[in-house]
Amino acid sequence: MFLNILFVILGGALGAISRFTIGTQVDKLFNTTFPIGIFFVNLMGCFFIGLVMSAFQNKIIDNENLKIFLIVGFLGSLTTFSTFALDNFNLFTFKNFLYLFINLFFTNFFGIVMVFLGIKTIKLI
């Protein structure tokens, strides 16, 4: 268990650094008010989580420590959106359309509501 946590920590640190660096550089490159940096990082993370999960599922890579490092640590820190996309892909694949809709709609809707409530809470304090 301790080793798993260590792999999550190491992967997470590298993912966070990558997210910050790539996002910042892409934003500088395009110089727009659209959040292109995080948009790019999210799409890149989705591609890589698909690539890595497929490699593990097809036994191209078969190392549980590497899986924890890459998926939970690095990609989880790079972008939680990739995990959200993978979960929705799995719901779609297993034809669980009700849960797919619930996850897509309610995560986005209530995510925005919670941001709003967080902002309003600080204004009240």
C-alpha cells in the first residue's frame, strides 16, 4: 500500500507540473481569453488515458505499479477530465445510458452551481 501511495505522489507531482507548464505555454502561444491551455491539456489527457488503459487491457503493458503511477498519479493530476471522459466512455460502452446522462449532465450542472456557491460563500464572509 505504501508503495502505491508513493507512485501516486510521484505521478501526481509530475502530472501537476506538466499541467501547469503545458497549459501556461499553450496560453502564451495563442494569447486568447478562451482557456485554450487547459482545453488542450484536457484533450491530451483524454487521448493518453485511452492509450494507456488500452495498453493495460490488451496486456501490452502489465505492471500494476506503472498503471497506478500513470493513470491515478500522472494522468489523474494532469487532468481529472480524462478520468471523467473514461468513466463516461465505459458507461456508453456498457450501454448504461441513464447513468451516462446523469453523470454528464449533473457533474457539469452541479459543478457550475458549486463554483457559484463557493464564490457567493466567500462574498458573504
